[in-house]
Amino acid sequence: LDASYGLLFTRIFEDVDTTGDNAIGFDEFVMAHAKLGRGKLRDKLLYIFSIFDTDGDGKLEKDEAVELIRSMSSSFARFIIAIYNNPSDPRSPSHVKRKKDKAKV
């Protein structure tokens, strides 16, 4: 893993480890899955944004934006694409395409 990819997962791990015991229990795992695997696209993107907004001010300063871009240029981009293309999300392109295809029939 490159450094930015490792940093991203370190931040996610710290967020998921709600007990602060440096381990992820099953309940924490389930909550992380709910955050990242379900829900609306906007909520997922907001969560990802908050991972990079390290000072929590609701903005990405230059150093935070650079970190986001570095992560996006790594394998993290596949992570974002997977969320965006989640066919169960009504705003995902694959969901919209299926809906249009059904309307044509």
C-alpha cells in the first residue's frame, strides 16, 4: 500500500473502532458495513469527505484536498467507484439505466 492509502484506512479504522481498544469488534464491524455498504450515496460521500476533513471544519484545506487526490489516484478510487456504482442505490448509474431500460419495454 502506498502511504496515502494506508493513511486512509488508518483513519477509517480509528473511526470504526468506537471503543478505542485498537480492535474492531463484531458490532463495530456491522456499524461500519452499514456506513459504507448501505445508505444513500450522499451519506457515503459525506462520510468519505469527513475522513479527509481532519480538522472537522466542513472544508478541505489544501493539504486535506491533496491527501484526497493522492488517495483517489491510488486504489481508493476503486472504492469510490464501487460505492457510486452500487446498483441498489437509486442514484447509481446502473440503477438509473435499469429503470430506463424497463421503461422502454
